[in-house]
Amino acid sequence: MKKNRVIQPKIATQSRKTLAPSHADIAAEATIIWERKGRPEGRDQEIWLEAERLLAKEIGNTETESDELDALFPSSSGGASTSL
């Protein structure tokens, strides 16, 4: 008699790190946060990172892109920063 093998879906074998919110999801969440805060000007990056962290936390992925950037480019302030 032949035994039936259970084949696990590929998603089950992927690491949590690969599960990240999409650009569109982050943009939508950032828009909600921006509107909730009264549509402030000049806080785009701060609001984007807040949305990214919030969505990453919801899916259980605490390592966000900004954390990865901090690891690659450490600064004395401790956070990823760019000049625009």
C-alpha cells in the first residue's frame, strides 16, 4: 500500500523576514496617519516610517527596512536618516 505524502506549501517554509507590507499598503496606511494628524507638511518620512512599523508589527515582522538601513549605515543618532 502506498503512503500519501503531505506536501507543505512553499509559504510555510519561507522566513518571516520575507513577509513585509507592500509599498501600496504602506502608502495607504501613511495617508491615513497623515490625515489623522491633520495633514502636516514636512513630516513625510516620519509618517511613512510610522506606517511601515505599524504594518510590520501587525504581520509579526518587527524588522523593517529602516532597521535594515540602520544596520547597514549606523549613525550617531541611532536612526536611519536622509537629507532631502
